[in-house]
Amino acid sequence: MLQASKQWKWIACPVKNRLLIDLDQDMQLCTPYKLRQLTDSVLTQPCFSLEDAAFYQQVYQYLDGFNVWKTAQLCQIALNATAAKFYLKPMLAKSWFFDPYTGSEPSVEAVIKLHSRLQAGEFLIVEHSKDASLCISLAEHFQLDENLSLNQFEAIRVLNNRVHPIYNHVQNSKTA
């Protein structure tokens, strides 16, 4: 696991029009989040905070339990989830893209499935409230409809009645 460091910094890059995280002198991660999507706090407090580090580690360890992703992928997912949770401006739910969940088993995991009219895909809930959840796409490409899609790690808020569980209690192991 790539250990969080007090030297890590968030960078609002005007050239790429994206939020970057500077991990050290030789490594930067470019998030999919455009500058207009970000809160002002990323500009005023660019250091990777203790809260950022705690959430990053929590997400990494949670996802590691699935035994699906490689170490580099876990770091990438956890860093993008951290950026989405703490630095994206609030967004309205866009649930019309997704089918309602009609099953009886509610989701008990943060890795969930969402079903659009065109496909089903895996998402990670990074922020949950009583009515809606902020999710990031784990798929490289997720087609919302004929015209719109999400790239990997892009965020969308959905009403919780659209969240499909990915983990079936009958199964012996988690799958993602």
C-alpha cells in the first residue's frame, strides 16, 4: 500500500483542467474531476489532511478485502474516492439514468451495482446519506444512455432506491 504522507498535495491544474495529487517528486495522479466541479477548499488547503489520509486508508483496506484489485488499482481507487468525497461540489441526484432496485435484500456493502438502460456497472459509494449516495464508477467506461457516459472514477449522485447490492448473502465470498 502506498502510505499517505504529509508531503502529498492537491493541485488544481489549469493546464489539464483537473485536480491532481502530487505524491512525490516523480509521481502525480490526475483525477477526472474538472476545476469547475471542485470546492474552494482544495485551493485554500492543498495539503493532504489527516481526514484525507484516514479516508484513503479506510477505502484501501475495505477494497483490499475483496481480493479483486491489484495494489496500484487500490491506491488509484482510494485516492479518487478521497478527492470525490472531500473536494467535489455538492451535486443533485441523477437517478433517472438508473433502474430502481426492487429486490428485498438491501445493499450492505459500499461496492454496489447500478443498472442503466444500456448496462450494469460497479460503483463505490463514497458518501451516503438517508436519501442519496455519491458514487464513483469503477468501470473504465459506463454508458448512462445513448448520449452520456461516465469514465472511470467519475462521480454521480443517485437516490438510494437505485442501489443494487453486489454481494449476495448466499455467496461465500465477495465479488466485484
